[in-house]
Amino acid sequence: MYSEEIRKYGFVNQTIPEGLNLAEEITKLKKKKNAVILAHYYVADDVQDIADFVGDSLALSQRAAETDADIILFAGVHFMAETAKILSPNKKVLLPDLNAGCSLADSCPATDFGEFIKNYPNHTVISYVNTTAEVKALSHIICTSSNAKQIVQSIPVEKPIVFGPDRNLGNWISRETGRDMVVWDGACHVHNEFSLERILDLKKQHPDALLISHPECQKPILEISDFVGSTASLIKYTHKNSSDKYIVATEPGVLHEMRKHSPDKIFIPAPGEDAECACNECQFMKQHNLEKVYNCLKYELPEIDLDESVSRKALKPITRMLEISAKFGL
Ligand code: 13P
Ligand code: SF4
């Protein structure tokens, strides 16, 4: 009934009665439908606040694999919801707005990646979770930024590796582990665009601040960072470290969680190239809002639907990742 609307807008575009307390209504719907809301740290603050669980991409996939809910509403980007569906094929997985894509996943079309890896038939193919289900189905093992080092180190040293699609993360892991890898030339439009010059200016203005960065940032930024890590490890670093001030080079949605844990500390979002734009924000993650979450749960649309054979093939490398992560206590 709403398929035309979803084709047109990417979400259920039904008017919501004025004055409705959306957070309360979403909670009621969740209970009634035995649904769970999983949210990534990059989504809007009010969407994080109504979620049952907020996490980075590894923690979210672990939760999606474990949940006994009938419906998973994923407030994150498309590949994350797809991963949840692959892990829980019998559950209904909802994404409030199908426009929540990912420029990094888009930088690696499955047909091109398939041709690329044909050149490396003896290599182990490690793909970052920020890929489509089709790319995952072509891979031997998946990783996230939280476990990429351990995943690479789990491959015997004599075995060559292809890593895709993020060149900044791949090259960072290569430097960290000493493993020479063939790296696909993809990037995230948010992390790749942080301005070194403007970060150096900020460091001058705030000499007491520590610079913390996500490994999807470019090498010159990683080299001057006090700490490099996944979204979850950046958050953890700010809890544990005694510094009161941080320049944060990742999507600024993480500041919400950082401030919750450390309300007295100062967090400065790292800037992109253009002073006027909000180009350090992931516009895909910011597609979701409470209205869309409410309609999505109410109408149980849009739903993630995957080709069964792709889903089955993609499950193997994801399961391998989860098993290795569990071994390392991640
Ligand atoms: P995390 O693995 O740190 O959650 O990162 C996901 C992501 O999309 C980074 O841009
Ligand atoms: Fe994709 Fe970049 Fe957005 Fe992460 S921040 S979801 S890599 S576009």
C-alpha cells in the first residue's frame, strides 16, 4: 500500500498528528510489536536517545545476531541493516529511510570488486563491513574498524591479503600490523575530507586538546593524532583519559555519547575543508528522525529484503568475523 511512497521518497511519508509525543509512541509500538531499535553513534541525538542500544558497527552486528526481538529497526545506514538481516534472516529488519546509504560502500561496486579480486586468486579477501551484501558475499572475511587489526593478524603471514574498500583504513592497518596488503581505492566522503590545515589551526588555538581520529581519515591526520581508533574506542578513550579537551576527527554524532559520559570535558568537532558547510556530518546517518522512526515502526516499512543466495554467501565471512572477535574478547 505504501510501496509507491517508498519508491518516491525512500520512506513512509504519512502525516503525524500534531502534538503526538513521538518518543512515548515509539516506546509503545516497540513493546506491542516486540521490536528492538539499534542505533549507530552517528545518528541524530534524539534518535540515539530512543534506541534500545547505541553502538559502533561491530557492537551493532553482535546485537543484531543475539536479539530475540521479532523486528529490528535499524537507525543506521543501509549496509548495517543488511548485515542485521543477513545475521537474522527470519526477522523483519526495518530501515526508517532507504536514502541512508554510504559513500564508502558506494565506492566499491560488487561487479568491479569481483573483477578486481580475480587478479588475486591466492589472496585472502578481507572486506570492511561498510560494503554491500554482494561485496560481502565475494569476501573471505569481514572486519570493522574495531577488529580490523585482529582480523588481519588472524590470517597466516604467508597468505597475501586483499583489503577493501577503504584505502585510509587499509593503509593504516597495514602500517600497524606490518602486513603488506593490496588495498582497494575507496574512501568515505566524511572522513576523507577533514582538513589538515584547519585541524592544525585548531590545535594551535587549543594546545591543551588531544586530537583523536577514526582510521578512515587520511594519513597526515592520523600521523598527528594522539589516538586513532574505531568509534567505540574513541568514546572509551575520552572516558578513560585524564585530558579535559579533545579535537574529534570523526562524525560529530559521537559527541553525544562522549558528553553523556564526560559532561565536564570539552569536545571540539574536527572541521572539513569548507568553513561554511557541515561536511564533517554524514548526511546518510542524518536521514533518520523521530517522525520517520515512528512511521517505520507503525507501518513496518521500509523493510530490508535480500536475495537469499547472496545472504547465505555473505553470512559466512560475517560469522567468521564474529567468531574471531569473540576470541579476542571484542
Ligand atoms: P565504526 O565501525 O567505528 O562504527 O565506523 C562505521 C563507519 O561508518 C565509520 O564511518
Ligand atoms: Fe559511510 Fe562515511 Fe557515513 Fe560512515 S561516515 S556511514 S563510512 S558515508
